[in-house]
Amino acid sequence: MRVRDRRVTVVRRSDCAHGAEAVRAVTKLADFFGIAILVEDVLVRTDEEARAHLCLGSPTVLVAGQDVEPAARGRDAFGVT
């Protein structure tokens, strides 16, 4: 699969214990491979915001709008809880 959209989105709650680390890990990985990306750090507070940003759990990492977890693709149990 060829990815043209170089946007990586980390969707998380503000109190997510691993959210900031996920942002750092994505940035570090892109730097290691020399890939220019835009990392978006999106904080969600409500289930509606979680649905809008495809957040299945905190943190959720999306590459070009698709969950990096293959097992999560196609699921729709979005929420902040």
C-alpha cells in the first residue's frame, strides 16, 4: 500500500498515561526512517469527539486516517471510556 497522506494522528484523552509517549514514538520512528510526516495530537473529551476522530481507545494511532492496529479496522466501538 502506498501512502500519500503523510499525516499521523494520535487520538487520546488528556489523562492518557501513554498518549504523549505515543506522539514521541511516532515522531522518533519517522525521524529514524527519514520520513517527513505531520503528527497531529488530538485530545478527545466526549464520546462524540471520540467517534468523530475514530478513537477506539486511548491512545489510538491513525496513519492517513486508518488505525495502525489491523484488528481494530472495521470496529466502531468509539468512545473515551
